[in-house]
Amino acid sequence: MDYVIQELKTLFSGQNFEKKRGDLLFATLDTGVLVQALKHLRDMLGFRHLVLITAVDWIEEDLFQITYLLRNYTQKTDVGIRVFVPRSNPIMESIHTLWETAATYQRELHEMFGIDFPGSPRVNKPFILEGWQEIPPYRRDFDTKKYAEETYFPRPGRKTHDPETYMKQKLYPDGTES
Amino acid sequence: MSNDDLKKRRVIGPDGIEFEVNPMEDYFCTERPHPESPANRILEKFFNWARSESVWILGYGTGCGAIEMRPLMTPRFDAYRFGIQWRPTPRQANLLMVSGYLSVKTLKRVIRSYEQMQNPKFVMALGSCTINGGMYWDSYNTINRLDHYLPVDVYVAGCMPRPESILAGLEELKKRIRAGKGEGANAYIENLDWYKANQKKIIKDWDMPDYNW
Amino acid sequence: MTFHWMQLVYALVSLFIVLNVGLIIQGIVRKIGARLGRRHGIRWYQLYLDLFKNYAMRSAVSHGIMFYLGPVFRLSGGIGLFLFMPVIYGSVWFQNFSGSGDLILLTYFIFFGTLGMALGAGESGHPYSAIGITRGLSQTTAAEIPLILAIIAIAVQYQTLSVTDIVAAQQGGILNWTLFTNPLATIAALLGFLGSMMRSPFDVVMAPQEIPVGPPTEFHSNFLAVLQTNRAIFPMAKTILYVNLFFGGATNWPVLIIKVFLLYMWPVFIGVAFPRFRVDQSIRWFLRIPTLIGILAILFI
Amino acid sequence: MTQPILFIALPLLATFFTGLTGKRYGKFQSAVMNLALAGTVLISAYYVSAFVSGTRQPYTASTAGSLPPFSIAFRMALPEALTLLLINGLGLLGLSALKTTFRQKGTLSAVTYLLYFMALNGIVLTRDLFNYFVFIEISSVALAGMVLFKESGRCLKAGFSWMMATGVISIFLILSAILIYVRTGALDIDNILLTDPLVLYSGSAGAFFLFLALIFELKPFPANGWALDVYENASPAVSAVFSGAGITAGLFALYKFLPIVGDRWLFPLIIIGLVTFLFSNILALKQHIVNRMLGYSSVGQAGLIAAVFGMGVLSKEDMFFIAASLMAVHALAKGGLFWLSHHTGYTSVYEWAGIRHKPLFIFLLGFYIFALLGFPPFPSFFAKWSLISALAAGPYGWMMAAILLGSLLEAAWMIRWFGFAVKGNEQTANEIQKTPPVYTLVPALLLLGLILLLNRSRFAFILTNAWIPLLFITGFFLLDFLPARVKNTFMIGGLGLYFYFLYPTLTEFRLIFAIIFLLGGMILLLAGYHYKGRRIGFYPSSALMYSGLVGLLTAGTTVEFFFWWELMTLGSYFLILRGKKSLPHALSYFLFSMGGAYTMLSGFGLLAAANQGSLALETLSSGGPFQAVIFILLALGFLTKTATVPLHIWLPGAHSEAESDVSPVVSAVLLKAGVFGLILLMAGMGPQSLGRVNLYTALGWLGAITALIGNLSAIFEEDAKRLLAYSSIGQLGYVLFALAMMNHLGWLTATVFALNHFLIKALLFLAIGGVVMRVKTRNMYEMGGLIKKMPLSFISVMIGIIALSGVPPLTGFAGKWLSYNATVLSGWYFQGVIINFAGLVTFLYCFRLIFTIFLGQLKDQHRQVKEAPFWMMVPQIILMGVILFISTVPNVALKPVGTFLTRYFPEHALVWDGPMARSLYGYWNGYMIMLVTGVVFAAVFFWLFFINRKAVKIKQFNIVFAGERPSRPELTHFAYNFFAPYQKALGFLVAPVSTDFWNRLSEGTHAIAGFIARLFSGNGQSYVIHQILFAVLVFFLVLGGI
């Protein structure tokens, strides 16, 4: 893994290298070099498989983190590349030119987070949310519960319990624990 | 599926004359359905018996509960002996079995399939999700109460209900049919406006005719 | 041949009998199939219930006049096939209208309903209907080859194409049956028979999981009920034809029903034992072994 | 009062006269030239009439009162007079085309022209070798001068090559004159012939050189590049006289001097002539420059006529007739074609599409081309017939083959040219000049044909039997300016009247086919009322075709039969060519038809030879020792027409590309001509076998394979009309199979199939044609759901396919039932199985046809399509009525057929008991079947209608679509590659083997042509070398063993 760190550091000025395990490495790159870096990882370092693309909403930092997870099948190692895009203008370069499958992930991210990937095929088409009119539901400022209650005719009489106390009460009604 | 192919469009015929095609009217029947009255009492009793003993299920799995329907056909549960069979097309099925949570997207398909079934038709809903949303009650995309969108004859509670409970539910359904209470199809049509309003409230891109014949 | 009004009554009686026999036999066959799978299976009268239920459906939709006529063609095809067949040998009652035509009429009349049904299904505009029909037609053409060979073989053997005469020639003992006098032709015809009964391995036409029930995918309610009525009569009529040609016919109803039942079990046995063929596979299969047997049947008359 | 010398004197005088009046070519000079040539024409016409009427006897005149060789001896007799009439006539006509040239170039050019004709007249008239040499020299120089009328480097080069080559000829000629004079002491033919033949012929170098010179004058292949360059580069107006008049004179000289050359050289002459004919036409195939193509044709025709001169087997009368007809037609038609080329100004065949909008030009082009190709009623047709018949009498099969092959190749490039003119991609049209001569030649040709025919009792039937149809045809040519509807009424009325008058004379098969041809034609013509405007060319072509068809029925002799056969081919070719994209298909149809016609011609020739020249059709029964060969040759001709595999590849294109109301005619009616031929042949000749092969067994297998291949090909077609066309191939396969059984049931089956095919294919082609007319596409996957828009057409197609697939209760079942019975009767089990399998395959394409067009999903753009036009529906309704009627009471149609069939095959006839038919094996009661089916159907229908009266009518997207809804009809209509699994399993059976074979054959021929064409470098020296080598080759070949 060290040579991966080395290459990412020297060629793409990678930062925040985190070796989660011996075979799993995370690194943070600038958005500008991401595509080149992924291409380099794919073509030079053998990370041929795009495992997934996912995003995290860091609402406090006003950032979206996009993570690209790649796998090298010969060495059985994974690399996760993180980039950060501003929440106010969430646009990221599309990598469907490197992996065609990326288009689907990007479409999903576009729908769920509102991150745009210009040029990605069918990126504006609804994926699972047909006719969604609110802000993207995975953004943390979207109030799911309120939306559901307003929209989906909740059946009255639902009770909610705290799982821990409820299970305790169910399993040990007399209060003894051991 | 986008709405583009439902918009009116201008086409040029083979003889060069341009005209307008309105897919909503040209390709879909826009007639409003009407309730079907039962036959006379004695005959209807016989018919109801036949209907109850020959329930054809639309094999359509919406959620996790679909996996519980398979064992019904196995030697262990063998629903066939109750006159229950599976049909692959809604046109020939009598019972729509909604097997679990419905997202907005699947609900649209369920509505279509339901409307394509013929009168009399029954709905059986499995699992807590169809009753009150179950564990997905506060999801941004999962409906809570199926009976706001379709007339449900029988609910089978559980998460998920085991095949035994489904069989019990089917027995219950048969009783209802024999008692002449299986009139969900007519109820749906009589209250069509209410159902449609509910459906349209959550299906924002309503890209089909009001009633899918 | 002159026409008597009584013939009409006899024909209706035999039609009624065969309808019931068909429903019950198929119910029993499905019961047997279920028992083989260690299930209880449907009740033996389930097919009646299904039939009543479908006739009792309250609403129906129609795609157009051909859609309407499709089931009509189908059922007329089934009834017609039965009516052109001599059912009970030696019985004045149950000759039906077999005086209208011979074996050739029967083999071609089979297609009357098929073609009409294909047209009806076609008007529904459902692509699965069309796919199912192309499969069915493709497979049928191949399955008919061994049958044609067998028919020619027995026509040459008996020097007649009249079904009544063929049955007459087989009377007088089990060894006079075509099954024993011309076993190759019988085998060829029975292999062809498999292809026309819509059972595994030749049931890709209906393929419920892939192209939901194929041609009749849009048919429902009364339309489906009419088709179901035909499904009771038509296979029976076909099976009776085979019984007449190869198994000595029958001189009374019980014998006929037993023979029909046993013969009907033949595709069932094959069906539960073998998985489904693709269409091109079944075409190739029919054009190999069964055709070869048919050719041998003609060579060794 | 007149003297032959006038033929020399008049042009000479005019030459001096014009020469003296200065350089300007004005009205006066033109008048003088016209007068001079008109004078020669008049004089020759006078001589012709005098010789024909017998008021004058042939005589020889010498100039200056002295004897040869010191004078010019002229002989005047009927042949000379006719030739002179032809030559001078062309000269006169040619003047007008050259008028502008003369104006530009001055009188000198006009003088050259006159001198050329003076020389040609001399060549024809003179009996003297030396004078011949002189005139040849004059004509060569004059022509070289005329070549230079057009100023270009290529012309100069061509003129130079020409001079060099003719120089060689002169050398040979003068050498021969010297040598012959030395040996015989005479120079004129008559005196030379007086000497002892032994002296003359014993290895005489003189004869050899004379032969060479005569031959070179006719530009034998391959030593003829110089002449071709002249044809290509000279002005077409010059080429016209060069080809028309020059070749005629050269041929006449050959005819005249041939006795001196001696019999020994006749055989080489035939070889050289035929080789020239064959290879010229092969080479022409590769050309696209019209003038050069015509040059090849001129050379080839000259070779053919030269070969005719060499054929000692021909009687004198035959030889005169054949040669005169061929020469005359060639001269006039070739002149006409060159003039056309001159006036249009097109060089490449592709440009000829420019004349498309000038019907008169099209007419003239066709007229000349088909005259050259030997089509009836032109004299060349009878010449061809006589030639082939005469050759057939002896062991000259290879000559027949060479002639017919050459003619076929000639037809190939000519028809391609004609096709481009009518249907090619239109290019910028040249301004076409006004053109008098081309018009005047037309009646001249016709007149000539008739005069020649009057002399031949053997072809006198033209005047006795054929004048009504010919008048009918001519009438339509003349009335072509009328509106289509009027002509249509005339046509229908004409056919009806003809049927009415013909009816009493028709029996048996002739009656059946008369019903198909005439009544069927009338029904199908009803569709013609749909067309507005004039439809220029449609009705004359139809008249040709129908007359031809009916002629087949009334023909009593083989030549008559062939005459009508060719007319029918011609008419149908024109009809097919009318389709929008039918150019290549019409060509292939025509070539296959010609090929078939030529094998038929050789068959008839052999037949006549076996019967001492008797031409009656009854002689079919006595074919002599070659009867199997005759049978095969004739059968090949008919099988081409019925499109039997592997001769079928023309049919799909030709039938599908034709117009909507032509396709049913060519399919339903025209194909029956082949069937009729086969019936005539089989009934006439009886069982045949070649060696140990029974030909009927072979035909039966061929029929079965055709049925299978045709039907299988049909199911993989995306194009509705091509599908129907392939289906026709299959159906005709059944007919062939059934006919080949040669028993009562087989023939009955064949008749039923033929009748059925007529009814069904007419119905289907009309219905589909109507649909295609409305939706403007033939691809079935682009249609769909049209039942809602065109319900009547749907019913037509439904009735059609039920009948076609043989499902009871409609007529098709009668054929199936009979075919089973006949199969068992003849013991043709395996062929029978193939036939029945083919019958099953019919279901596949029938369903595809009706489903993909009428059922399924209606497309956006077809939402406002209307029902097919009224007049397209009328014949369909009539045909449906007929089908239903015959289906209900088949005995009405079949019983009479069976009755007369017992005359041919008394055994195993059907026994009829009312509507009940009994065969040896089974029985069939069409009426009962219809009744039972009808009652059951009605009962079930009312039952369903009663229980289901409330059904809601829904629309095309209201289908169960797995929870989705369809988005576009195009994506929901399952139609493309409809039988994919079938293709996977059995597609290998329809690999285009025969198409590949024919394509390779055609490519190969073109490659050969391309290879040989490299000889013609355009270089004068190499042409001279060719000549020398040719001479050496001929010398050694002849001395070396012949």
C-alpha cells in the first residue's frame, strides 16, 4: 500500500492518508486531480474495479464528501478516494468515461444529494424517486419524518419506544438484569 | 418513464399531411369505469362460491413479503388444495396480493395492475408496512396505509407474516367472498375520486390516464 | 351423405360428454402431478370451479372485433374438430359429422382455431401474445412433420384416409392395433403428439414466467372462460384422433375414456420428467429423431 | 429508262455541283444533296417494285460498252435493289442529322458524305474485284473524313487508326485481285466463276486474301478495335450511316464474293462470325458509353449475319429471308439508335434517364432495341426463329448455343440501357434536338416486316390469326393520349369481348386459363380506375401482355406460341419496369425470361426438326430421338416463368417492386402462363426419361424443393410484397409437384392450386398493395394495427391467408386434400412430406403478414390513414365472393375439371356425389364442412356475445405491460425479425445459394469482358498487329485441320 500512498502523494498531492486495515486505504484528493488520479490508479496501479461511489453530507462544514472505492483484484487491496465539493455549488466531474457503471452511481447521488455530474448519461432522469419535488432526501436538512407524516396518511395510534428500555422491560419485566 | 411520450405531438402522415396525436386520448381509453351490479341473489351465491373456491393470485412481489408467498406452493403449505392458483397476468387474476412495503414508485405499478384486473377483484395486504408503514413509517418514500389508495379486503399482520398466517388470511378472504362482502372493486369505483385524490397526492408525476383499463 | 336432424342431437350429447370428460381428466391429471410432487394438489373438480368463476366475472374489456372473435375461432375450432371425428366405432349415435371429411380434414382443421386465436391475440397489441404465437407456430410446424409421416404411413398401410375405415381395420383384437401393426408410425406420431399438447419440454409457447402465458395473455373473464372450455374439448378431440388412428378406436364410451386418459398421460409423464426446450431446440429435435422414425415407418410399411 | 450507273452518277454529279458552288453549305446545296439521295432512293424503289412484280429481269450492265476488267460491270437484281434502297434511304435520312455539321464545315464535308454513299452504292453494284477495291478505298477515305467532322484529339486518333487498318485491308484486297487475276485471267465474279473450280480453289492464296479482306471489312473480333474507336468517337450521326449503310454494303459484298472464296472458307466464316457476335456482346456488357456499345452491337450483328452467309445448311430461300431480315432490321434500328444518341447528346447510359419525360423517345428507343433483339412482330423475330429451326435440323447445337448466348448477352446490355433510360437516376437533361429521321423509320420498319412476312407462307398466321390482338395493341399505342379511365374501360371491354368471342372455341385447360387470363385480367384491371391522369405506357404494355397470354391459348403452332410468349414477356417487362425501384429487378426478370425463351426456342427448333419441319403443337407427342432433350429445353423455358428453384431469383424483386395494381397481375395471372406451358408440354410429350432418370421424378423433387425454399424464404422477409412474392414461388412449387405426378389426382391438384393461387394471390397483392399505397412503406415492421383503419383490407387478407394456408373451410383445403390423396396414390411420400411441411410453413408467413400489418400496435403516423381506395377494394370484394362461393360448392368448379381430366388420365378419378367427393382413399364434403363450421362458429359467437355484451372497448396501450405502460407503439409492436428462433434452427436452408450462383456468373462474365477489353488500346499500330495476327491465326487454323 505504501507505494500507492507514495504515488498519490507525489503525483496528485494526496492528503489525509488513513490506513484502515492492511488492505484498505483512504486518501483525500483535490477535486481537480480526481479523474487523473482514478485513471492512474486504474491503469497503472491495477485498481480496475469501481466498487462504489457514495457521498456524505457534512452540513456543518458546508461540504459534500464523495468517496470512490476502488479494488485491485491481483493484490486484493482497496483504495478509497475522498473529495470534497461545496454544498452551495455541488458539482463534480463525471467519471463515467472511466467506468460506465459510474453513471448509475452518479445518477443516484444526483437524485439523493443533488450533486450534479455534468455529462453523465441520464443523470437528470429520476432513479427511484419518480416526480420528487422536495430538496433531495439524503441531505441532512431534509426532515424525513415531517415529510412522511404530512404526505403518507400515517395511521393514528402508532407508539414508539426506545429500543433499549423497551426490550429490557419485555425481557426482564421484574427489573433484574443478570 | 417520463411524461414526454404522453405530451401531444405533431406527426406527418404517409401522405404528407401533418396532424396532432394526443397520446392520452388516442392510445388510452379515457372512459370512466362504472360499478358492476351482482347477478340475482341465488345465482350470485353460486358465483360467490365459485369465486371463493377459485382464487387466482397475481404473482406480483412488491416487497420482502414476496419470499413468503413461494412456500405457499410447496408441498408443506400447498395452497392449491384451497383452489388458489397463481396467474402471471392481472387480466386473469382475481386477487392482488401486496406483499410488503410500497414505495411511491411501486405503488404506481400496483395501482395500474389493480385497475387492469377484472371485477370482482380482491386485495390482500401482507405485513405491517401495508398497515401503517411498519418500520418504514417515517421514510421519505414509503406509504403508510394501503387502504388509502386501494380497497383492501384482508390485512395480514406480521413482519413478515408466515405462510400459515397468509393461508389464514386467504381463508378469511374466502369467507368474505362467500358472504358477498368481496365488493372491493365496486367500492373502489364508487369512491374513485377519493382514491384518485390520495394517489395523486403522493404520485407527483402522474404519467398515466386516470383509470388504467 | 344426407343430413338428419337427430344427428345434431347426438352430436350435442357427445359434445357434452366430452366436455365433462375433458374437465375431469385434466383435473385428475393435475392431481396426479401434484401427488407426484407430494402435494395434495387441486381438487378434481377445480377446473369446473375455474370455469364457472371465469364465466361469472362481471366486467370485461375488448381490444376490438378480432379480439372478440379470437376465442370464438378457438372454440369453434375445438368443437369443429370434435364434430368432424367419428367418436365411437360402430355406434350410429356417435359418428358426429365425420361424413364431411376424412383424416386430412381433421389434421388441417386443427389449425382453424389456432389461426383464429392467433389473430385474436394479435389484436390485443400485446407483444407477448405475438412472441408466444411465433413460438407456437414455429414449434408446431416442426412437430407436425413426424405426424405427417405417420399419417402417410398409415394411409398407405390401410389404403384409406377415412378414420372410420382405419378404426374398422384395427378391430378384432389388440394385435390389430396400429400400435402393433405399424409401431414405427405410432412412435413417430406419439412424439409429434408431444409437440402439440403444450406440455414440457415443448411448453415454451406459454412460458408463464417469461412471456406471461403467451398468446392468451390479454384474455380474461368470459374470453378466458371460452378458451378454457376449448381447452377441455380440444385436447380430448386430438387425443381421440390418436386413439382412433393408433390404438384401435373404441366401441363404447368407457373404453374410449380409459384409452384417452392413458394416452393423455403420455405427454404428462414426459412433461414432468423433462425440462423445457427453447423453440429452436425443439425444432431441431423434431427434425431429427422423430422425423427419422417417421421416415423409417414409411420405408417399412 | 433507268440505269444502275445512276447510283454512281447521281451522287457524283451532286458532288461536283455542290463542290463548285463554293464552300458555304446553304439551302441550295442542301436541296441538291437531298435531291441526289432522294433520286437514288426512288430509283432503287422502282427497281424493287419492278423486280417484285416481275416486269424486269435481273441484268448486268457494263459502262463504256466494254467488257470487264476494262469497264465497271454492275449487276442489278432484287437483292441489290433492296440493299440499295436500304443504304440510300439511310443516306437520305442521315442528311438531316448532319445538317448543322455541314453548315459548320462547309460543302467539302457534304461532298465527303455523298462520296461515301457513292462508294457504298458501287460496292453493292459492282461485280468486279478491282472496282470493289476502288470503291472500298473511296468509302474508307470518305469515312475517315467523316470521322473528322467532330474535332477532337480522340477523333483524330481514331481516324488515323482507321486509315492504317483499312490500308491493311486494301493490301489484302489488291493482293487477292492480282493473285486471282493471275490464276483465272478474270476480275469479275461471273468470269472468275466460269473457270475451273479446281484452279481457283486449290490452296489459292488469292481466295484467302479475298476472304480476309471481306472479313476485315466486317471488323471481326478481336481485330476490330479501330472500328470501335470510330464508333465511339465519331459523331453518332456519322456512326449511324457507318453502321447502318456501311455494314450493309460490306455484308452484301461478302454475300456477293463468297462464291469466289469458295466453300472451304464457309466454316471459318461461321466460326469467325459467331465468335465476333458472342464476344462483341460480352464486351458490350462492360461498357457504359452508348456509342461504343452500339458499335460492339453493330460489329456483333455483322458477325452474326456473316455467319448466316456461311451456313450451308440453310436453303437459299431461308438464307435470303434470314439475312435480309437481319440486315434490314439492323440497318434501320441501328441507324435509329445512333440518331437517337445524336439527338439526345448523351454519351453514358446513365445519362439517358434524361429522356424519361419524352414518351416518344422512350417509345422509339424501345422500338429499336426490341427490333434489334428479335422480338415479335419485327422481322428479326422470324429470322431468329427460322435460323434456329434450320440449325436444329442438323448437328449444329453449338451454333445454336452461340447465337442464343450472344443474343442473351446482347439483350442484357440493351435492356440495361433501356432500363436506365426509363428508370435510372435522373440527371440534368440535355436539350434534345428536333429529329426528323428517327420518326420516319418506325413505319418503314413495320412495313418492311409485313412485306417480308407476306412472302413467307409459314408465318402467314400473323395476318390470319393475330391481326385482332395486334390491332388491339396498336390501338392502345395510338390512343395513349386518352385519360387512364377511358383506356381502362376500353381494356376491360376488349378483354371481355375477346373472351365472349373466344369462349365457344375454348375447351379444357384452355378454358380454365382463359378464365384466369381474361376474366382474371378484367377483375384486376378494375383496380386501374383508381389511377388518375394518363398513365402513359401502362395500357399498351398491358395490351401486349394480355394479347400474349391469350395468344398462348389460341396458338396452334409452335412458332405462334413462341410469338405470343415473347410478346407477353415484353409486355410484362414493361409493366414491371413501371415500379419505382424496379430497374434491376425488371432487368433480371427480362434476362431470365429471355434465357428461358431461348431454351424454349431451341426446344421448338429441335421439335420441328424431328417432325420434318411441321410446326403444329400436336407434334409435341413425337419428339423423335431427342425427345428428352426437347422436353428439358422446353421445360426449362416454362420453369423460368414459374420461378422454379434455382431459376427463381428474379421473382421476388420483380413482383414486389411493381406497382400496386401490377403486382397482382404479374403474380396471379402471368405466372400461370408458365403453368399452362408445362401442362401443354406434359400433356403433349408424356412420360420422359433421360438415361435412367425419370424426368418427372426429378420435376417432382424440384417442385417440392421449390415449395419449401419459397415458403421458408417468405417467412424471413420484412417486406410485405416480397413475402407474397416468395410465397408465389412456393405455391408454384406445389403446382409443379402436382403436375409432375402425372395422374388424375395430381393434375386436379395442380389445377386447384393454380386457380387458388390466382384467386388468393390476386386478393392478397391487391389488399397489400392498397395498404402500401396508403402507408407508403412496404416494411411490415413499420406498419401495425391497421385493422382499425382498414377493416375491409383486413378481411381481404384474412380470407386470403385462410385460403392460402389451406385451413378448412376455404378453398385452400381442397388443394391440400387432393395433394395428400395424390401423394399416396403416386407413392411420392417423401416429396409429399416436404410439400406438406412447406404447407405448414405457410402458416408462419401468413400470420406474420396479417399480424405485423393489421394487428399489434397502430403507429403515430398512421392514425389518420384511410381505407384502401375504392377501386382497389372492388376487385378484392369480387375475388372474396368467388373464393367463398367455390369454398362452399367446390363441386361446381372441380367436377368439370375432373371430367375432362379423365380424357388424359382415366384412372383414379374423383367420384362426385353432390358436393361430396370420394377418392380412392378418402372423402371430402366442402359444403358440409362449411355448414358445420359456420353453424358452430355462429353458435359460439352468439354465446360469447350474449355473456359478454358489456365489454368496454379499450385502446391500444391498455395492455398489461408488467405494471408499466407502453411508451411508443414502435417499441411495443413485435414485428422485426419475427421468426428469429426459426431462423436459428432452419435458416441455413434458405442461404442464398442460387442468388450467389447467378451473381457469380454475372460477375464472371463482366470480368471476362473487362479482361478482353484491354486489347483495345486505341493505338493504330497495335490494331494493325491484331489484324496481321488474326490473319495468321486464321491461316494456320484453317490449314491446320479444318
